[in-house]
Amino acid sequence: MPRNNDPPGEGVQSVVLALRIIEHVTEMRRPVGVTALATALGMNKSRIHRHLQTLVARGYLSREEETDRYGTGPRLASLGRLIVDNVDLVDIAMPVLRSLRDALGHYSVLSQLEEEGVRVMAAVSGRSLIEIGVRRGSLLLFHGSAQGKVALAFGPEETRHRVLRSRLEMLTPSTIVSAAQLEVELERIRARGWATGFNESLLGLNTLAAPVFDAPGNLVGAIGIVDSIQFIEEIPSEQQVRETVEAASRISEMLGYRGHRSEARPAPRTASA
């Protein structure tokens, strides 16, 4: 392993620099060269290169021989998985769900990605006199719910391809059952960062949902609000969209996600959501 040649008094600074290198490479989500790293971190190339050698030797980063660029290594990926495995998503999400409910008044829900759909893991009741929501433990279909469509839009490609090739069950007259139409809807969801399920799973019900990512950037689930179409219209309000997307981003950040924060794009008020 390369030796650390920093003076004894710079030990803490060396650790901080190593962490900054790891963070920057991870956030870039693509291999980075020494010059770009030195510029981004405001350090000279020789010092950056010395730290890179150590991080590669320890498996936290990897080096592309052809381009001499650096990306995340197997040990860092393994640590990320261990951290996610030891994190209780519900415990992290509950304070955010309560804040979302307090901000908007709607039933707020957290769903987790599974093989056959998204499972409702936690929920906070709304402030309406009449309770409208989704039971904990319910498995929502990928194509027939806002949370499910978020999973298809931002989740694994193999899941999306499998669902698009399958027979899509019609839950209501508004459920999308055409693969071509669903693909168009998923592109729209990726572009704006959120999804709705207006009358799609149950007539009179709408859900607005946004994606939640883990530290490596994988989709783990969705956070959303649920209510009557009287209170969450086909085109949700700008406040509903903003609060929901920001709540999902906060949970993602608490899980270690360091990608770009989602920028919610409200749908035009004259267009169908």
C-alpha cells in the first residue's frame, strides 16, 4: 500500500481530503481524472494523486487503465450496501411523513420497491374528517399507482421492461393498460420528477408520489400524498408538488444519497397530468 507522506500534523487534513475525494467521485457518478479532481477540490495534482493511489489500493476507488480516470471501487460499494441493510427506512421516513402531512394536510405514505410492485410500509393519517388512504402492507401495482409508476420510471430497467411486456390489468377506466402509453407517461415522470394516479387505482382517489434513492443512487421506494380528487386534483398544485418532492429528497439524503436534488416541475395547468 502506498505510504502516506503527509507531515504528522496533517493527519486529520489527509483524512478529510480522502473523504472529499470519495464524495466528489461518488457524486459525479462517472470516472473522474486527476486534473478535474484537483480543480474541483482546490488541491495540487501530486497530493490528489497520492491519495488516489491509497484509495485504489484499499478498494474504495478504482482506476481505468485506458483513461487514467477514477471511479467508485468494490469496497465502497460493499460498504454502501451494508449501510443500507442496517438502516430502517421506516424509522428515517416517519418524521418526514409527519412533516409532509402537517404541511399539506393529506394522508402521507411511504412505499418500498419489491419484485412485483411497491409495498406500503408506513403512513400518517391526514387531517380530513373522512379517512382516505392506503392500508399498510398493501402491494400496489407498478402500472396502476403513482408510487408504482415512480418505481418504473426511476427503478431497474429489467423491471420496467418486464412490466411493459406483461398484460396490464385495468383497475378502473382510467388505468393505463397500453404499453406504448405507459412508456410515454414514464418519460414524462422522469422529466418532471413526480407521478400522479388520478382515478387509476380507485375512482375518486388521487396520489402524488416522488422517488426515494439510497446512497449508491438506486431507487428504494416512493413517498406520496393520498386524498380525494376534490383535494388533490388531476393536476396537483405547485405547493403539493414542491412539498412532496422535497420530502422525498430529504429521505434520500438521510439514506446517504448525494446526487442532485430533484427539481419538481409543475405540470401546465391546461395539460393533462
